Amino acid sequence: MKRFSDKYIITKDMEWEELGGGVSRKFLGYDNQIMMVRVKFEKGALGSPHQHFHTQATFCVSGKFEFEIDGVKQIVEAGDGVYIEPNLMHSAVCLEEGELIDTFSPVREDFLSGGAVSYFGDKEA
């Protein structure tokens, strides 16, 4: 079945979907092949270690994050990008409040069904 978003996504008209632990998101566009998501993190919010079969590319819009991909840590700040191959274990800690744009291929069906919040919801002390 073909699934796709509206052609224009006006984010000021959208509510943030609260995922818990200081993380919220808005879908920016998707079809069966690709999905783009705007994710907002409070300082200390975690994206706990997880993996998925999707290719992921992330752009850091603002803030400061410590990513760990396949055991390698890197500080990422506004303007930086991250590429995550399918099935690699990865995580992120928000060091300074910020936003990421996550792009996935293929679409994250689990996101559309309200899932994939299991790796959000904790906060570092």
C-alpha cells in the first residue's frame, strides 16, 4: 500500500508529538521510500542504544549532542551531519538543548504506527 505525507508540511501549524524524557518530534514528509523527522531534545535527553534496518542521515540544526555509533563516540553541533548504516548500534545524549533532522530510508513504519518511542524516555541526571 502506498503511504505518503502531504506535499507541504507547515510545521507552525503542527503540534509536537511528545515521546517522553524530554524528546518530541514532528514528521516533515514521507513516502514508502523515505522519511524526514524533526526531533527536539531537552538538555540531558537520551536516544538510548538501538539499531534498525533503515539507513539514517541526521542533520544537527541546533544544540550539541554526543553520538555513539558502533562503539565510536563523536560530539556533533549545529551544522554537522551524521550517517548511520543499517543495523549499527547507535545512541545520542543531548548535551545542550537542540533539534535534529532525521532522515530514514525506507520509511519508518513503526513511527507512523506510534511506535519507536522505546529508545526515548530517559534523561541523564
